[in-house]
Amino acid sequence: MPDKAIDWKNTTLKTGEAFVTVRRTELKMKTLLAILLWCILLVLCWPLALVLIVLLPLVWLILLPFKIIGLTLSLVFKIIAAILLFPFKILGVA
């Protein structure tokens, strides 16, 4: 038994396994919380819950092109930065 417990939330292994494990756990908890809140809304106000079930995927589809544009612009700026900083990395300055 190790003397010190590992804090998985603040520990990242070189392979990133701990980070992936924490992110999956957070995603599962968020999903569980969302389902629980929707069930409570279904009991309290079922018409609103049904409207959310129909409208949320439509809103996601409407916002999807903006997410794609944001990802594309982010990658373009990263490529430009990599091209501009390449000579400095070769020289060992940056």
C-alpha cells in the first residue's frame, strides 16, 4: 500500500491516462445530473420537458456550423503561429 493517496483530479501521467479518466468521470456525472434534472422537470411540468426534448437537438444543429467555423479558425491560427515560430524553434530561441 502506498503511503500517500494519489489525487487523480490533479495528477496527469505522461500518457495522460489520469486526465482522460477524470474527464470521463466528469462527463458521466454531468450526463447523470442532466437526466435527473430532466426527470424532475418531467414530473413538475411535462409539456416543458417534452418541448426541451424536441428543441434542444434543433438548437444544437443550428449552432453546429458556428462550432465548425470556430474550430477551423482556431486551427488556422495555430498553423500560422507554428509557421511563424518555426525558425525560432530551430534556433532554440523559443
